Amino acid sequence: MRKIFLNIALASIVFLGSCKKDNFDAPESDFSGRLLYQGQQIHVRHAGFGAELWQKGFGKFGVINVNFNQEGMFSSKLFDGNYKFTVSNSQVPFLWPKNAAGRPDSLDVNLSGDKVMDLEVRPYFMLRSPVITYSAGAVNATCSVEKIITDANGRDLERVTLYVNNTQFVDDQSTNNKAKQDLSGAAISNPANLTMSVAMPTFSPVQNYAFARIGIKISGIENMVFSPVVKLTF
């Protein structure tokens, strides 16, 4: 009988310990922001890259990864505290500041309640005045491309592409475009006046709308800069 009581007591301790472990408070503070250049939002590939939040605890740093969506926005639910924010991915379409050692620099973030922190960065290129329309079975687009970084850190324009997809996620990944037209950077003589056109693809199941946007591929950089997504009906 004593053995039974001991087993019950041990089980109760384990149960109460588990409950205590499961009852930790969840993070409540919203930390969010946007990628900007001179106040203009930079659009990118959905979840193509992210930022890192580092927080010191128990004698070492732990990292929290946050992805940017295709509008160039990030959002994360966090505990209040002090963090280091950085973008260490070298394949992003903008220059992230570096420290004296040549490594990606970090920003200090003091979180006490909800916080919005927009990030002013220097993209290699920007899309200007993008217009995308549908007419007579084709998706048509016009835009201009401006080279922002013109010093030794600058890169060449590899191509400009018009993408069309059946969902709101539109980019250079094969699952996120059903039709596209490329303009090679070498063939572009006037980046201030670009025109593209591609036949509207057939969707299955059939739908009377599509989504499109324009992307800039930078030489040697995986992630592209995009225009905002446009919904087309036909």
C-alpha cells in the first residue's frame, strides 16, 4: 500500500511540474517594420531572406529568425528585452552596413511593448513608375529602372522580368509564376523606358483573374527587387 501511495505522489509531482512548465507566459510584444529607400517601400521575394534578432541569455546569445514578406515587411511576437538586429545574408538586393571588421553591423533594439522599426537601406536598383495592365489576352507592363549604387559597390543589371501567376504570391520561383518575359540587361539601351508583354496563361481550374509584378535581377545577387503585386481581371 505504501508503494502505491509513493507512486501516486511521484506522479502528482511530475504532473504539477509539467503544468508549471506549460504555463509560461507567451511573448506579447509585436516587433515589426519595413524595408525602405528614401521612404519608398522595397518589395522582395516572399520569405526569400530574413533578419536575425540576437538576445543574450544564460551566458550566451540565442538567435530568432524573422522573414520578410513580399511587401518587404517583417513581424515577430517577442518578449520585452534588449536585442541585436542584423541582416547577415549577402544575397539581399541592398547594401547592409558593415562594422570595422567587415562583418554585417547590428542595430540595438530595446523592446518594451509594441515597436515599429522601419529600415532605411540602399538597394542596388529601384523600379520606378511600374504600370501593369491586361488587354486582348496579354499582360502588358511599362517601367523604368534606376541604378542607386553607382560607386565601387555597385553591380550590373542582369535582367528585368515581368511575372504572372494565378495566386497573389508572384516572384522568380518556378512555383510562383505561370508566365514571364525577360529583358536581358545587356539588351537594355534605355532603362528609363522599358516595355514588356506576355500572353495570359491558361489556369486550371479556370479563373478570370491573375496577379503580376515586375522584378529586377541584380548580377551576382540571388534575391530580386520587385514592384508591388497587381491584380488583373479579364
